[in-house]
Amino acid sequence: MDKSGADRGFEVARLPGFATTAIIVFVALYLPIFTLVAYSFNASTSLAVWGGFSLDWYAKAWDNQQVKDATVRSLIIASFAAVIATTVATMAALGTTRRRAFKGQTFIYVMINQPLMVPEIVTAVALMIVFGLIKVWLTSVGMGALTTGLGYLILAHSAFCIPFAYLPIRARLEGMDLTLETAAADLYATPWQTFHRVTLPLLAPGMIAGAMLAFVISLDDVVITEFVKSGGQDTLPTYMLGQMRRQLTPEINAVSTMLLGLTVVLLTAFFLLTRKKT
Amino acid sequence: MSPAEQSAVTSSARNGWLLSAPALTVLIFAAAGPLLIVLVYSFLSPGQHGNVVWEFSTDGWVSILWSKDIFSDEWALADAHLAIFWRSLWLSLMTTAFTFIVGFPTAWFIATRPPKERALWLFLITIPFWTNLLIRTYAINEVLRKEGLMNTVLMGLGITDTPVEVLYTQTAIFIGMTYVYLPLMVLPLFAAIDRFDMKLLEAGYDLYASRMQVLRRVILPIVKPGIIAGSILVFVPSLGAYVTPRVLGGGKQMMIGNFIELQFLQGKNWPLGAALSMLLLVIVMVALLVYVRYANNGSSHG
């Protein structure tokens, strides 16, 4: 398209009030978040009055053992869930792309995307029931020791992280050049060598991107964790949800801001990582 | 097909299944399989203190709409339940409509930016989309509270003398859901508008159409698949919302998601909770099937 054409297109595409609405939407989208972040630096105890800049609430949050425990728990669960989800999603992506369509492939797609379709609250109560039954059974066969621990939360998180890990990996695989692998095979590389030395390094950015999305999704989960966790297994989001019933202090803002910061860093990295390939 | 080719196809399919098996195992065990148990539970009898008794009963399903009188044992229409369903449906529809009204101009604005700027505007919409839903809901809570930003501004401008109490009302849930689900409307709308050929607008104006006519007769019909995708992406999570009504509705303004929780965590009636979960799942699946059918029809036409 030449320049004059583009310019004319722009004039034509202008609709009255649209740009104003859009700007209001962007302001409305960010203003509440900025307010939340700003009040985390408030020296006053009240959320209502601005008492000057202070890092007190960060220090308080840092000293709060519950916050510390919840943070560590969140990070452990998210790391395990991201690694498990990325591993099985990579295998599934290798199994469902770059080969002739086979019987049952649709079933596999539906299964992988299923966590995106089912309302979270439904999965949450379903897991609460099933894990409850398993725990009762384990106790009855004398393996009560296995009824505690983070394994249940890690399993639940791994499952709903799979579609998020799968999508970027599959996109990467579909965009990959087959000739390199063919060349490796022509040079007498075994299928394993080809995979290990050629496919895997090419796939790595997709896997890292998938793992980061899975990590963020696991870190943010409230509903499923709230129903699956046993007593004293609060993650950062469920701890915050519990606190919101009580007297609110800017400490919650400080915790939110830290979580927000971590998410934004990961997302920006994801954004740069996936953009680089084009 | 030669026998060799045939065996290659078979082994390719087998490898496909083998490679997908670990993911399928995790998903069947911790996502899809448990849903079947919920279905079973919806046909059992409630236990004394929560949980279930293994006796077949359809009471769980019947109590979705009717409740049994504790004295006369007669079933009567449960007004409280109907109020919750009606609220869920109404708030979800309102949220869908309003996110469209403000989301369409936003998507249009992004799609008509110069290509270099476009990625940045899109990124700005995507960040809230990936940001913790609880944090965003809490941010809205802070804005709406009695001493919050909204009231400070309203009273500062002299629009009102007494703080407007919006928090813990349906309006608060509506504002919160619109806020948290807006990116889900903007992203598919943007995808549809991005493919829209702006030359059609010139054609429309050349034929003396007004802006309103061009919008209604040219733009909206063509971006319809994006409108439907966005509406379903907003409607489905709104209907099953749990966090937003809990934080902004303050426990009084329940939606289906909170009603389900009430049946389980307060140990009141697990079969009813299970039946409600299944009902919610069916509604969501129907909405998605309608979308898939529509999307397929749409693509075959052009």
C-alpha cells in the first residue's frame, strides 16, 4: 500500500467518539492498579489517608511469617507445576503436530484444552471430592502419611497449566523448518541424536515461553487452590483472599505489588522471547 | 496405500498417542475424570454433616429449583435460588453487553493505529489479562470503597456530599466483572477488525452512507465472528465467577459460583452443589458448542 492510500484509510477509519472511549478505557484499566501500587507506599495505617511515602508495609509483609510461608509455597507449587506441565505438554505437542492426522487426535486436543473450557469452580469442587476420596482410601489402607503434602496442589496445578504450556510450544513446532531434522538424519544421526541435538534446541524458546505462562497461571490461581488445599496450605493468593475478609491494611497492597511485579517481569520476558523468533 | 505406507501411518498414530499419554494421564486424573464423580454425586443423598450417603436420589437436581418444607415435606419453588440464578444471568449479560460497548471502540482504536504503535497498545491490553484476577478485583474494591478514589473524586468535585456506597452491591460486581473481563472482549474483537478491509469503508462512503449506516451495515456484520467470540469469552467466566462476587458482593450478593461453594464448604448439601456444578458445566458447554458451530459456518462462507 502506498503512503497516500494509507493516509486516506486512516481518515476513513475514524469513527466519532471511538478514540476518546478507547483512551478512557486504557485509563480506567490502569488507574485502579496504579492506585493499589501507590497505596502500598502509604505511611498511614488507613487506606483512606495519604500519610507520605514509606516502605513500612513492605517491611511488615517481609516480617510476616504467614506471608513468607505462603510465598515459598506458591513458588514451590508454581515451579513444579510449570516443569511438569511443560514436560508433558512438549511431548504432547511433538505427538500431535507435524504428523499425518490420526484417529483420536481431536480427542487429544479437546482433553488438552478442557481446563480452558470448564468453569474453575466446577473443577475445584470436583478435585475437592476426588482428593477427599483418595485421602479416605489412603488412610484406610494405612498410608495416612500420604494424605498431607503439596502433591495434591501440584497435581491440580499441573493439569490446568497444560493448555497454557502447550499452545506456545505447538506454535513453535509448527513454525519449525523440517529440513534441519532431515539433514541430521541424512548425516546418520540416530532419531534420539536428531531430537536431542536439533529439535530440542530449536524448540527451547517455545518451551521456556510455555513454562513461563504455566508459572504465571499457577501463581495466580485462587479458586482451585482454595478448594484443594488442606489446613495451613495457603498460597499467596488464597492468603490474600482470606485477609480481604478482615480489616484491610496497606500490607495487602504491598504483597499485591510484589506479586504484580513478578508477573509483569515474567510477561515482559515472555513477550520479548516470542517476538524474537519473527 | 502400500502396506509400508499403511504401517508408517499406524506407527505415526501410535507414537502420537504414546507422546500424548503423560499429558492425558494428568488431565484425566486431575481435570476431566473428577467431573464424572461430580455427576455421580449429584444423584446421591446428602449426608448429615456434608458429604454424601450412597443412596440414589434425584433430590439434588430437584432442589435446584424447588425446596422441601421442613415441616410438611412439600416441595415449593425456591425463591432464594431463583434470585441467585437470575442475578448470575443478568449480571453476566450486562457485563457482556457493556464490555462490548466499550471494548469495540477500544479494539477499533488499536486496530487503526500505525503498525509500530499497535503492538504496544495490544501489550497494554494483554498485561491486565495475565495479571492476577484477585489483585485486579481488590484494586476495584479499593476504588469503590467508602473512602476510596471514586468517592474522593465525587466529593472533591462537589457532586455529592455523602459518600456513595457502591461496595457490596450488584453494581459493584457488575463494575468488577466488566473491569476484569474486558481484555477477553477486546482481544478477539481486535483480531476480527484487524482482518477487516478498510477499503469497504471508502466504498460505503462513496455510496453516500452515513457513519452510522457504515457501522451498522458494513462493519458490524463483517466483524460478527469476533463479536460472538468475545461475547462467549466474557459470558462464560462471568456466569461461573467466584472471586469477583465474593470480594465485591461481600457474601450477600451471591452468584452461582458462590452458591456452589456454599453447598460444599458450609457442608450443607453436596448433591445440590454437585447438580449445580453440572448445570453450570452444561450451560457453558452449550454456549461453546453454539460458538464452534457458528465459527465453522462462518468460515465456510468466507
